[in-house]
Amino acid sequence: YVEGILPENILTLTYTVAATRDMARRFESIFGADCSGRLEFRTINGICARIINQYGRMIGKRPFSLLSDEKDAGKILIDIMKKHLSEHPTESEVKNIEMLIAYCKNMMLTEEETEKLGEAEDVPLVEIFRDYMDTLKARHLMDYDDQMVYAYRILKRQPDLLRFYREKYRYICVDEAQDTSKIQHYIIDLLAGPHGNLFMVGDEDQSIYGFRAAYPEALLDFERNHSDARVLVMDMNYRSGAKIVSAADAFIRRNEDRHDKHMVAVRGTGSDIHYIELKNRAGQYGYLIRVAEECREKGNTETAVLYRNNESVLPLIDRLERKSIPYRIKGRDLSFFTSRVVLDIINIMLFALNPKNTELFMQIYYKCQTFLRKDQAGKICRMSRKRDIPVLEAAEYVGGISGLVLGKCRGLATNLRYIARESPSKAIFRIEKPCGYGEYLERNKIDGNKIFILRQLAYNETTVESFLQRLSYLQNMLRDERPDDSCSFVLSTIHSAKGLEYDRVFLMDVCDGVFPAQVPKSKKNLSPNEKKQLEEERRLFYVGITRAVNELHLFKFPEYDSTFLRELSPVRNVKRRTGSRSLTGNRPISAEKENGDGQGDSLELIIGMQVISEQFGSGVITDVEYTKAEPFENAGRFCVEFDSGEERVFAFPLAFRRGMRLKEHS
């Protein structure tokens, strides 16, 4: 052996079982089968299962069985949530609770921290968590996250067992370390122990699984937590053209919680980033239909449409299906159809079609500004069943209801009659506005973006009945359809595209409120949580744009602002003035950088560049504007946000001729 290290003493950890198999296969192709069979490639859960089973044999007890089926966990949670929530939980709400519980375990949250998380999510998380764990223990079960919790406790409490694993795995390699959770890092650090032979490969700029408790802080603190540690930077990008790499690098450098590194493209310049200006957000679908048709005809260029949220692509899928255009989808998720907002819209439409349905009425009455109390709604339902009349009509026969509330009930009944016979697009508008459902969403701080998606899905339907049937069809089709792996037109979330590459990439819905989901009102006084969320959103966008090999296309909509497009390139932020012209075309604004001998080389201003001013100190360029100002041919203005928090606007190139300079990166 080159270093005298036995293969049996090396443990390589990665994120998924599929990744362990791929790594083992690659290792064998280089070093041969004899050696590869002696080296272990495992997931963290695989090691934790081994620790738990070995401890069980030591004490003569059988470990809890693994709750491997998500449906079983969901059934347990549904029963628990019914007890703690006012409504029957939707499938999406159950999945959200599952994710929150997993987050608590992976982040090793205390009960107090769990309670704060529950308050932020507006759910009784501590109570649900406690009941869930009690149920699992009573049934002698554990879930995948419990495997890590139990293994960590065992290693902490059993020094002999910990010593055994430290001797067995004297050298530990961790792949995709940026996706590793806090408890996983703690387990790895325990195993590495006094030997300190720990090699982690990861990129905090690509840590995009915060909702799954990814803990990139461990990478940032690696040198502080491990004595004699070294950080080796792999800064060569072999995938994308130089223009894409340069823009992406400047963009991600806006994040503060990262190692100071600078990505450099190995390939040539490549094509410019393409910005596609459309009349509105819905224009994406028609444009991408034409792209898909081109892929069907030519089929030689793999094209990916990437998006943050699964729901963004549903209107496009609807149109592709109607035109029988082939596509391949990755990372499908059906939670849109079981989300609270979509189910509410469906229930209101169904109630409009069947105004005697008391069960539906009890699910919607308080969301449509009737001002009814729950006991009054119950009395109205009983009167409706007794007289066999529409529920809202029954309000006229129930005593104790004020004239104001009766008026609200009559108004809702009128709107529902319209909904039953008008187009679904108009019906959705009526539900959101006159029926007051939009105000309900706003009052409860519920994202209303799903209403936009529903409107797009309703566009080609003429009746509420056909629209409801279409939703059901799309849900079933997405659940059952098998992808055509030969298709060159790919639809994928950015999360599912991580680690992959495509010749041509289109990014959908890069607009504030969607991507990023939330934009702080002020970036100067961010709370730690706001900063953390914004930086992860920025990392997700960075991963998306760096999937492109040759072409990157981004949509611009006049009715939406886009923080990320503005940060990515000054081209996105051009403010054309009447009678002015851009002397640099689509290139960033440029000038001559003066040297001591009076000779200059081309200097290009790009949003995200760091500058130093003799008067104000260090800062970052946040905005660039093209103008025409004599006597300079290439002139303009640019805005700098300084480290002090102060913002200043400077003339270009005068500022650089008067002492401002770019901050040099080592």
C-alpha cells in the first residue's frame, strides 16, 4: 500500500445508497475488485444501524424495528394531528410535520427550540413530537432519524464500543459534506476521534438542503474544530462556459457565510447569458412550448427547464400534455394537489355545485367572510338537513343571527351561484376577491402563489366541472406516468438537478415571492434567520445556473421584481433612457483602468464586484446603469453598498480615475 494503510481501516460515507454503489463501482474500475471489496462505502444510516445492532447483541436485546415505509409514519401522524389540530390534516400538512420532526432530530434541538420552531410554523410541534415518539416506543419502532439519535447516544455512553469503531475506521472520508446534518457531523467527529484522520469533500456554496437540516456550518468551522486542519480549494470549473462561471461566481460571492474562493472556468468564453423579456409570467409557458417542439424535431440538444418549486411547472405540463409533446420529468411531487389552498378552492367549487353539502360548508364557511360562529354554522347545517334546502338559505330560518351576518351569507350564496355556471378562471377570481378567500390567506400569512398556478391550469377549461376533472387527471397522470429516458426535454426541480448538467438550461419563475420565496424589506438589518434563509435561496439559484454547460436562459417579467436577476448581472438592471443608447451592447459597462504609466486595461463593472474607496472604505457594487455622458463614450452610474451600511452612487468611469479601485482577491 502506498501509505501502509489497510483498506479495511478506511470508511467512505456519502448521502445515498445509490451514491455508495456508484463510488464503489468507480473505485473498483481504478484499483480492481480485490482491493475494492475490502474498503467500505456506506451511508451514515448504514453505519448507525450497525452500531445499534452490535449494541443490541452486547446487551442481549433486540433493537426497535425500522419504520421504513413513509406511509406508516404518515398514518401514525394523522391520528396524532387530528387530536391537536382543528382540521383534518391534509397530505401536505402531514409531510410538513414529518419534515419538521426530522429537522428537530437532525439539528439536535432542545424542547424549547422545538417549541419556537412550532410557533414559527403555527403548529403545536412539541405536543405532536412527544406523542409521535411515545407511539413509536410503544410499538417498538424507530424511524431513520432515530437511528442516528440512538447511535450517537450509544457511542457517547459506551466507550468500549466507540473505541472498537475508532480502531476499525481509522481513516474516514465524507462525500457531499455540505448536505450532512448536525447530528451526522457529531457522529463523524466521534468516530474520527483522536486519530483525526478525517477528509471531507463538499462545497458550502451548494448546500441547498437546509429544510432537511443540512449543516454547512461544519464546513465553515472545520479549521477551528479540528487542529492542524487544512482546506484545499478546487476552484476550476470544467462544466460551463466562462461567462456563465464568471457571473455565477460574482453572484455567490454576495453570500457572507462561505470560504473565500473564486471559481475559474477551464473552458472558453462561451455564450452570453440570455435574458428573455416577456409580457407577463404566464408567457413562460408558450415560450417553453416552442422550445419543447424544437427538441421534438431536432432532439440532439439536451434541454432542461429548472425551477424552485414543483408547482411552477404544472401549467407547462398541462400544455405539453394537451399538445402531446414529449417530456421527461425528474423529482415529481404531488403536494400541490393536497395543499390547503388548492383543497380549499376545490371545496368551495364543489360546494357551489352542491349547496346542500353540509360537510363541505363546515370546511369553508370561516374562510369566506361569513362572520359565522362555529355553533351558528352547526345550527345552519342542521336546519339545512331538516328542511332539505341549501345550507346558506337555511340561515334565514335560524334565530340569533344578526342582520350583518345574514347579509354576508346572502352575498356568499349569490357568488356561489355565479361560480357554479361561469368559467373556472372567473370562478377562481370570484373566490379570491368577492368571496374573501384572498383576505383569509393574507390574514393567516398563507402564500397565495398556488392561486396563480390554478388560474393558469384553468385557462383552457370552460366549466368548473371540467376544471376539477382536469386537476384530478393531472394528479393521477403525474403519479402513474413513467418517464421516457430518451427524451431530450427535461423538467426538474433544482434540487433534483443537483450534480447533473445540461447543454441548455432555462430557469422558470425567478421572481421575488417565488424565487426567492421571501425577500427581506431591508438587507442591512437582517435577523440571523432571515440571513440564513436568503443565503440558502442564493445558493439554490447558484446551483441552478451552474447546471448549464453551454446556454443559460432566464425569463424577465415586467410585473415582478427579481432580486436574483438584478444581482446576477447589470444587464438585467439596465434603465434605458429616451435618446440614449448602450455603447457596449449586452456587455457589462466598461472603462479604462489607469495604471501608473497612464496605460489602461479594460475594466468591466459587474454587480457583486468588491471595490475600495479612499473615502468610504470597502464595498460591493449593487447596481449599474448605462447612460450617455460626454466627454466619455462608455459612461454610466453605479451604486456601492459599503461595509458601514451606507450606499453611494458614483459616476463611471470618473470614480475610478479619482482613486476608486477593485478589491484584489488572492
